Amino acid sequence: MIRGGRSLAVAALLGTLLASACQGGDGRSGGGPGDPYGPEAIRHGLAPQPHPDVTYQPDVVLVGGGGAAVRSVTDDGLTWRIDPGAARADQLAPGKVMFLTARAVGRVVDARRDGDDLAVTIAPVELTEVVRDGTFSTAEPVPLERPIAYPAGDPPWAAGDLPEDGGGVGGGLPPVVPARGGVVPARGGVVPAGVGAVPANGVVARAPRPPQPDGKLAVPGETVTAGGFRLTPKCCSDGVGLDFRYDDAEIRMTGEVALVMRRPSASFHLAISGGTVTRAEFSVTGGAGLRVAVDAATRVGNTRNLAKSISVPVQFSVPVGTILGIPFSATVDQVFEVRTVFTAKDGYLKAGGEYAVTGQLGYGYRRPFWGPVVPSGFTVRNSLTNSITGVSLGVSGLLVSYDVKFTVGIGALGFSAGVYAGLRSKVGATLGSAAGAPLAVCRGAGINVTMRYGIGYSIPQVVADVVNFFLKVFNTRPIRRTGDLGDETTVVKRAETIPPDVPLCAT
């Protein structure tokens, strides 16, 4: 789908997508020293370097020392403790933009001495708030291999409750009219988990040396926790995925979500003039399929369900290299949401499906026109509908949303700013009451896949709410959930019920 009404111009732009990505700077080492897999670079990213072909915004401060100047960073990624003796660190003040490493970059909202450290609290920034003029390109597609994993500990934005009226596949769970009873919606509201009251003196207490792990080469099978879930994130040569487990003695759940890929790679081209993006192209190749499997049960009914949003507190990062002095990385972020609908005690529901996709995801942009490159060839390998099993005297339902976002740019955790594209998949399954058998036990399933793309940063609403709650302390303007440039388009949307022609199971 071409937006903007000038299909010939945008089609020509898309035809040059990969060709133009091969022009310009060297994507591996074009212009700056430093090994992206050296010890200090793995810890916190490479340092930026001045370059004659790049003009920074006048309020940007290139702090010297790189990763060696970083002493610690809080779990939320907002407060960096650095060496106050680092070059130009004395220029950091509210309103300035700190650019210390590929990850330590943002708008300064507070900078104060604390013991032997300079504690600098930053807010996310757009790439155009850092760069005024410059053109950046990968010399060739960058393989998404040898990722560096950056765990965030237990940040307050990692888990939040979903609002009660949150939409699902096509606005809700796939239709199933039960023989008895009805669907009880999950309850909850957006709550900044882990954020306490603001102190009267306006100073937020921050641990002197927060025990946040440094970055390290990703190791398969490592587990983190968020929102009561045990999560095992995976990346990148075979795709991106997440194994999850939840058990609070009332609700139990295990499962997997994954974007299956084969040797994925990324390419980009970005032109900024006068602080405005005039042209951008981004492509991620290697898409192969989507896989989801969930097994859930409850010991209680009608009173409690799960409605959680989990921003996986591990970011995978693959160094692209220093291009015209700026250290770019390809980062992968994951957001996982789950809703359960159990209306009777001892409910049980199991479902799984696998779908194939082909092609690439990305876009071409030449101001002001967009041309998305959408994955195609969507086919069913294993039907989600046919896999639904379970038993309950009431209706059972699950809605799983999985979002994978690829970004090439600068910044840490979910706040990376640059060119991005991602797939958001929503999968729902419902099982009618066993009290309707032998007349019919209705099964319903639906899948909705959208691609979102843009320039800047894009974060979940739950994350934005928590960050803005914290930033209120510093009387700074709230951050937006997404940048000005971006859009979203539907890849596939399907829903079905079994048996298909029984009024009991109709919408």
C-alpha cells in the first residue's frame, strides 16, 4: 500500500531501497576508532567522534571517555553515573543533550554531583535532536548475528496492567457464544508499577551504585523476570522469540512466541538536513514465520484473570559500526501482552499455531511520502483453531500480543531512536463452556498481524506513562509514545469458529 498519492515516485524510491543502502559510509568502520566488541564497547557502546560531514545540534555535548567514563546506570535507563572528570562533562546541564556512547544519549533533565560521581538523568530524544545535518548508510546489509544482550534488571516500566477495555484481535477475543455463562473481561488499569510517591523535596532517591549488569554477548537460555513472569528471550540468527512461564498458585501459564527468521540482516539509509529527515530507507530481510503456543489453567473462576503488558527487560544489540563518527547499532526489543478469560474454577485452555511469511519488512520515505515494504506469502502451517483444547464449565479465553521491533540508531533499551520497523501479532483463542456439550463445544481463533514503521523512537503506552510519572519530578515536558514520523499497516487479519455453521458459535 502506497501512501501519499504519488505511487510512481514512491515505487521508484522502493526500487532503490537496497541499492542506496550500499552507498555512503562504511557500515563497519567508516570514520571512527574502536572495536564494537571490545570490553568497554560491550559494556555501554562505542563513543561518538566529531566528523566534518556531520553537524550536531548546538545543544549536544559530546562527553569524552566513552564507556570507560560510565560508572553505573539505573534499571530504568534514565540516570547515568559518570566520571565528573570526563572531557566536557562539566558542560552537562538541564536542557543539554548528553552524547557519551551509543547507549548513553538523551536530553538532560538533571545533573548533580553525588559523592565521586556525576549523576545525569536523561529523557529520550529523537535522532534529529542530536544530528542537524548528515547522511548515513550501511555499506552492505549487516547480518544480525553476535548480538550483545543488555539486561535492564527490574525497571519499573517492564510490567504494567492493561486497561480493562483493551482491544484484541479485531477489537476483542474471537467470538464464541457459550451455552451458559458469559465472558468476564479482565480488569486492571495502567499503573506505574514500582514507582512510589514523589518526595516533598522533589529529589528522587537513586541507589549510589545500582547493581545493573553490564552488556555481554548473548548466551542462549538466560532467564529474566518481570511482572511475575519468568522470561527467556532469544535472538537473533534463527529469529527473535520468547519463552514464558507464570505461576502464582491461582493461574498457571507456559508458552512461546517467536518471529522465525533465517539469517536476518538489516540495511538503512538516512538523510537529515536542517534537523529534518528528508529521506529514509530501512529493510530487514530473512522473515520466515510466526509461532505461538500457550498452555494456561486457573484454580479460581469469575474473580481473577491476568491482563499484563511486559516490556521484556533485555535488549539485543548488534553493532553496525561507526558511520561518520556516530556509532550505530541494530537493536531488537520485544513486548509481550497476555489476557486470560476464565469464568469457572479449574479452567484449562491450550492452543498453538504456526504461520509462514516471506519477504522483508521495512519502508522507503522521501519527504513527505511513505512506501511500506510488507511481508507477504502468509500461509498456515499449523492451524491455531484446530489446536484448541481444554475443559471448563465456563468460557475460557486467551489473547496474546507479541511485538518485535527492529531499530537502527542510537540509545538504550526501548528508547533507541533511529529508523525502525516491527511486527505486532495478536492471537486470540476461545473455548465454549463444556456445559454446552454434546450440543456443541465452540472453538474460536483469530490472528491479526500489523507492521509499524517510522523514524524516531516508539515505546508502549505503559512505558511512556511510567517514564512521564518519573519525569514530573524534574518539571520537564512529557515524552511522547511515538515520534512524528511513522505509520502502521495490516499484514493479515483472520478469524474463524468451529463448528462454523452452528448458531451457538456464531457472532
